[in-house]
Amino acid sequence: MSLFFLKTALVILKLVGRSTSETPLYIGGLFPMHFPAANAVKVAADLAVDHVNRDNDTLAGYELVMLSNETKGKIGVTLDALYYQLHNPPTKLMIVGSLYSMTVEPTAELTGVWNIIQVSYAGSSPSLSNRQKYPYLFRTIPSMEEFNPARLAFIRTAGWTRVATIHELVEPHTTTSSNLMKGIVEANLTLVAAESFVRDPSERVRVLKEKDARIIIGNFYKAAARRVFCEAYKQGMYGPKYVWLIIGYYSERWWETDIEDLDCTAEELRTALAGYFTVVWATLSSDPRPTASKFTAEQYMHQINAILNRTHVTPTSQDPTAYAYDAVWACALTLNKTINSLPGNKTLETLSYRDKEIADLWREEMTKTRFLGVSGPVAFNEEGGRKGVIMIEQDKDSKEVEIGRYYAESDDITWSRSFQEIWEDYGGKPPPDSDTTITTVKLVTISSSVTCTMSVMAGCGVFLALGFLCFNVAYRSKRVIKMSSPYINNIMVCGCIVTYTSVICNGLDRGLLTMEQFTQVCQTRPWILALGFTLSFGSMFSKTWRVYTVFTNKAPIRKSVRDHQLFTMVGVMVTVDMVILITWQVMSPTVIQDKVVSVEMISGDSAVKYVYTIQSCYSHQFQEFAVAIYAYKGLLLLFGTFLTWQTRSVQIPGLNDSKYVGMSLYNVVIFSVIGLPISVLLRDNLNAVYVIIGGFILFCTTATLLLLFVPKVLAVRRGDDGLGRTGSIGVADSMANASKVTSMNTVTSKMETRQDDTDAGRNSVNE
């Protein structure tokens, strides 16, 4: 016990000694002291001065003195008070105050001219962040602008993506809402509506209802808030489907006063308001650690409440007393850091006004200031605004109850209640921001029955082609087969088989294959169809060209075209295909692309949205290479059509299938011209496109085989020698035609002789 009294005596002696030998440092105070509740702010500031002077680590050797003046919450009185402070000794190193944003603005302009640091404890208007206009202003209360990050964090935590805003057209709500809208867009959220009003919000609230706004952020004073929620009641915008997030500095049970001019009763307002959320300044820290003053926030509250109780003032949770307390400490700590770093021979007690060098030094030091205050962590941004703490509250049984705190420095919310408790009236989880929609993605594929049918038909075509191939090889020594270039016919049959295979390949999609397998099929499709077309059509084209060359030759020397020349022609066509396809594969490989073809909504207790998609083959340079292939094939088709038309009257038994080759070429041209535009028009209807294109391919290929080989099969069966019954031509009415027939017969005989020699040579080699 004796030791305790000894320590106490030493502390008292130290304080007494300090009070008699310390140099006073003066700061000015601007406070509304005309009514007891506002006077609580000055009480908190005076308490801070007392604690600074008791702290041995702050301003050692100095005594902080605050000289205060009444402002009455009016601009003129506040400016007069500041003028009095600046024109009467002693010199005030810094200014603390004032309470209202409208009085802070003119005083901050004036202190900027005089190069004096001013720290406001309650000026929350976003406009005060203008560093050009208010170069030396700092604020220990967070700007209303800080409400926006807290709101966005709340929205992010709840998982909402659709948000609406409504605000009263008055500062600071207009600026705050404008910046909020920018933040919503930058956060990749959908701004459903952004409504504003001057006096009557009825029409604006109706617009929110029409746009199906569910999560609504409001910026307005409490008189306007009553009008907004009255209209919300009329529109039925309340209950578990709606969330209202408004400002939380209204008085308790604010919806019960001044409602005489409304069409709603207090009970109706209460119904519309039930469960609303608020954001508001966290005026008192919840941190149990000692602050810069060595007292905890709780100890500070006990001390100031004891002082206020003696003056019969009951502080409220939103009184900025803690901010005033921390404003004094911000001044003291900044002065303390510069005691020994003032330029030249300057000292704190000898400084004068308009010293820009010192003002800039203090501004820099205060911007770096970091300390734990009774209002929470104190830190300033480059605009002098407070990086503070925002409290999130929820209406519970007509009382606003704290549920969490947003910390600006970490951009995070610390919840004091569980999600289950917060959302217990909403089923234990945040309500959806729109009607619950179950999205089901349905993959549209070719019908398996269609694929099976077309594949069976293509398979039958393959067997038909193989049968004709075997027939062509088995009877190649027959004159009727030999004179139609059987080896070229073999190439044509192989092309038809490849073309039939393309029908089967086109029916394979994601309904039957994995993604990897379908990718391989996509990369194979252009090769199969292009090469199949070239082998089959190119063979017919070369044979038609031979007929045209021989028949239209007017030279006296008889001209013949051998098979190897036809092979070369087909080989050149295949080479062109290979060059285009290889370049395509290397420069723009085929991948799988998802495409939405239709969306179907089915309404019910929860909306169901069916998104129908198709997965198709896609290449970034598809158009360029497709145009190259189509142009190349198109020229061949046009030239083939020309040759066919020019040789339409030729009926030479030696070239016994020229007429049927021409008919086959006509089929290919006609169906190619019809099929391409149809496939483009119906590209999203997979079944229709597959059936139409596949049907055209099957018809043309099968017709070609039947036209070319059925007459040969019948001729072989009849034992026909291939010269026809009369051995003449159908157009031998003129001497010119007779001469050409004679020439053609001679060519035919030579071709037959060469064919016999070739076969004989091969047979001897084989023997």
C-alpha cells in the first residue's frame, strides 16, 4: 500500500512541475455551444487537451492550450469567430472545427489562404475533398463518400449483381450518389435504375418497381426518407423480396414524427421499413487496446459520460465527440513529430501566420500520421479525408442494431452477427436480386435417328460403289469397259466412296463424341469432302475435257488424249486442294465454338431458362479459306458445265459414257448451287442442314455411279462390243460430222490398241 501512495505522489509532483514550467502552445477551436447536446463536442475536445498535457510522450516541455469560440452553427458567426481567432493574440498553430459542412467550407478556404492546418471533426461533405480549394484541411470524420465502399462491400458479400439507387437532389446526397453509380459500374454490377427527386419521389419509386429493382440504395434526409417509404408501401416494395440500404444518422424512431403531410400512417411506414439496413459512422472504436492517449475507447466513454452527466447532457451514439477528441490528438501528434525538425531557427512557440513552409511541413506529417484513436484507426488520405470505420446496422424491432463494421484500409467488413442471424427474416440467406432463375444449358445435336438413317444410306452407297469398282476391275478387258478409261473410273469410284464417307462424318457431333473426338472430326471434315469431290468430279471433268478436245479439234492431224494426261489433270486438282487445306490447318486450325441459338423461359415459382446451344466447327479464318475453296471448285463446275454443253451432241460408241458423264456434271452443278445457300439459311437447324446437304450428296453421288456403270453392266450382260448396233453416230447427216466420226473411230481404234498393249505388257510382267 505504501508503494502505491509513493507512486501516486510522484505522478502528482511530476504533473505539478510540468504545469509550472511548460511553454504554452495554442490551437483554436470552433464549436457550437449554444445548446447542451452540441456542447458535448467541445467537452470531448477539452478532455483531449487535458489528456495530451498528461501524456509524458507527447509535446514534452509544452502545454497545449485550446482557445474556443462559439459558432452557433451559422456561416456568418463561424467566420466571425475564426476572424477573431486570427486577429487576436496569441498565434493559433492549428484550428479545430467546425461542426457542420456548410461552416467548414468557408473557414477551410480562409485557413488555406492563411496557411493554417484545420482539422474538422464533423465536416462530412464529399466536396471538402477538393485539395485545390482546401489545401490544409483534414477531417477525422470519414466523408460521406466513404459510405460507398462500405455499401459495395456489403453488396459483394451478399452476392448481388443488380442494384438500384434513389437519391434526393441536394448536397451532399447528389455527389455521393453520383460517385456510387460510378463505383457500381466499375465493380461490374448492373445498375438497374438511378432515380432522383426534388420533393415528390412517387414517380421515381414507381419506376424502381417497374424495373424490378430489389436491392435499393437510398441517399436522402429523413423527411425525404419518410416520403420514399410511404410510396414504397403503396407500391408493395417491402418484405422479404426487397432490401433497402439507407443512411443511418437519423434520430431514433424517425418514421413517427412529422408525418402529417403524408398519405401513410406511422404503422404503414413501419411495415415498409421493417428490416432495413443502414451505413453510418462508427463513432466509437470497438478495439479494446489502449489508444494514443493511453486510454481505451471504453475508458474514454466513461470519462466523458461522467462529465456530461454533471451538465445533464445525454450523449447519443452518433454524436461526433470521439472525432473531436481524435482531432485534438491528430494536431498534438503532428506538432510533436516536428518539434525538432522545424527549418532554420524556428520553434513552435515563435511561429507566425502565413508561413507556407511550416504549413506544408505539417500537412506532409499529418498525412503520414497513423494512430489508434477512440473513434478507431486514424489515417488520412491525400485529400485530407479520414480512412475510417463505417458501421453497418440493421433494423431489428424498431431499433438499429450494429451487425458489422467496414474498415477502409483493408476494404473488408468484420461482422458482429452471423449471416443466419442477419438474414433470419429472409430464410437464412440474402434474398436474390431478381426472380430466381434456374438456367439450364441444353446442347442441340443432330437426331440420332436422322444420323442413323443417313449413315445407313451412305453405307449402302459405299457398298454400291465397291460393287461397281469390283465390276470395273473384273471386266476391264471388255471393250465396253476398256474404251471408257477404266482406271479413271476407278479413281472416280474411290472419290464417290470418300464422298459417301463425308455424309457419315457430318452426322458425328457432340451428341455422339467427346470434345476431343469432335475436334478431330471437325479438322477432318474439310479434307474428306474436298478430296472426295475432287476425285469424283475431277475424273468426270477430265473425261469430258478429253471428249471436248478430240471432238472439237479442227486440225488435219488427228489428236488423241491418253489416260496419263487425265491422271495428271486429276493430280493437279488434288494438289491444289492439298495446298489450300494444309495452309488452312496450319494458319487457322479448327476448334469447337459454342453458339446460343435460342432461349426459352418457363415461368413458375421460380423461372426456368433453357439456353439452347450448338457446338460447331469454327476457324478464325474460315471465310477466307472457304471462299478460296468455293471459288476454285466453282470455276471447275462452271468450266465443266461449259464442256458438257459443248459436247452435248456427241454420241460416239467408242467413248461410250460421255453423255452420262455430262448428265452427272449437270447434277453436281445444280445441286451445288441449290445446296450452298440452303445450308447457310438453315445453319442453326442442324437436322435440316444435315438432311438436305447429306441428301444432295447421296443423290448426286449415287446418280453419278448409276449413270456411268448401269449402262456398262447391261452392255456386258448383253455381250455388246461397245460400238453400238449400227456402228454409226447419231449426227452423221453432214459430211463434216461424218469426217469427225471417221477421225474419232480412228482415235478410238488407237486407244483400244494402246489399252490392249498396256494390258498385255502387264500380263507378261505378272507371268
